Amino acid sequence: MVELEIKDLYVSVEGKEILKGFSLRVRQGEIHALMGPNASGKSTLSHTIMGHPRYKVEKGDILLDGESILKLSPDERARKGLFLAFQYPLEIPGVSLANFLRIAYNNMRQVDKPKDMSAEVVSVFKFKEILKEKLKLLKMDESFANRYINEGFSGGEKKKCEILQMAILRPKIAVLDETDSGLDIDALKTVAKGINTLMGPDMGILFITHYQRVLRYVRPNYVHILLDGRIVKSGKEGLALELEEKGYDWIKKELSIG
């Protein structure tokens, strides 16, 4: 069973310390919800996990399947089985979603044969069948795949696009950075249903969110509260319900966090 282990992580951005001793383990087959207010370090964590160069690891380590990934580039981390769904997905005019996903899919299949690009490359025809199957699974119209990546997409469509990428790439550990933000209730239910459809024993999910509402539809095994750059409290699903009732102030007072 593959696990993502974050050990005593300290991260700074442009000289400012954001994460201050963050530790967490996420195993395949588990859903972990990470909740926290603005500026608590949620997006810093997600970008650091995927190796964004702006985020400097001052101390600690990130292990995937027992091996440190700190020296790996973002594409190498993806090939190892990590995936990040962005909070604010970028538009890429001129590049169709179908072509992008086929190239990404074929690249992911070269993990063990990086010098033999013909060994596992899937043809355009075969990939269309794979993509059609995933679109059907997620109840998305087939025309969606022919559009340019996120160009003219609504907020809900952008988030569906991220879930479709996850369905195609089948990561070992997926980090979803506020995938629920900016969605109306119908889009939220659709995205949550997609996540639940894809979730299984071969995938672990770290769901980063502000709000408890998405956890009504995506049921986490564990809930963690992030404040001041570290996890200050962990529990089961009931912890999220308590947060919805009381907000974060009670925890701040309990732990004397300003």
C-alpha cells in the first residue's frame, strides 16, 4: 500500500515562513480532509507537495512510498503517482482537452520505460475509447473533450475538468486543493459524485477545503485542522460538523493561537 508521508515540514515563501512543522500520512484507500481558514497554509502545502519552485522547504521531508521526493521535479512526482487538482485551473487556449490528456496519459505510462517511447504509447483511436469511457463514468458530455483546456469554462466545468484528469491518470495519491470553492450546489454534487466514483483501494485523497459542506457528499476517513502552519487537531467526520457549528475561534482559544 502506497502512502504519502509529510514529516515535520517547514516551508517558506519569499522569506516568510508558512508551514511550521506540518506532519501527515495519507494512505491509498483513505480520504483525509484538511480544513483551515485563509492564510493557514493549505495552498502552500499542496504546491510544496508537487514541487513548485516558489516554495522553499527549510526543514522536514515528503516521502512517497518511503522515498523522499524533495529533489524530484513536478513531472517526476506525477510519474511517481502524485496528482494535484488546482484551486484556480489555468486556461490553455489552442490545446484541446483530449490531446492534452492523451499526451499526459502516454507519458505516465513511460515510468518504467523512459527510453522506449513506442512500447506503451496508446493510439489516438484507442485513447478516444478510454476517454469516452471516463466521460460516461463521470456523466459528462463527450463534446467536453474537444474544447480547449478551461477556455470559456464555468467554475463548475473547470473543476469537472480536474476530476476528469484524475480519472484518466489514476494517481496513487491525489491532492485536491479547494476543488469545492466557487461551486453552486449542483456543481458541487457533480464534482463530489465524480470523486466518490473514482475513489477506491488504489487511490488516496487529501481533500483541502475551507468548508464542511462538501464533506456532506465526500465522506472523509479523517479530518485535520490546519492553523498557523501546522495541524492542531485531528478526528473523524464529526470534527468537521463541529467546525461548521463553532467556526475556528474555539480552537484558537483552546490552543492560545492569535
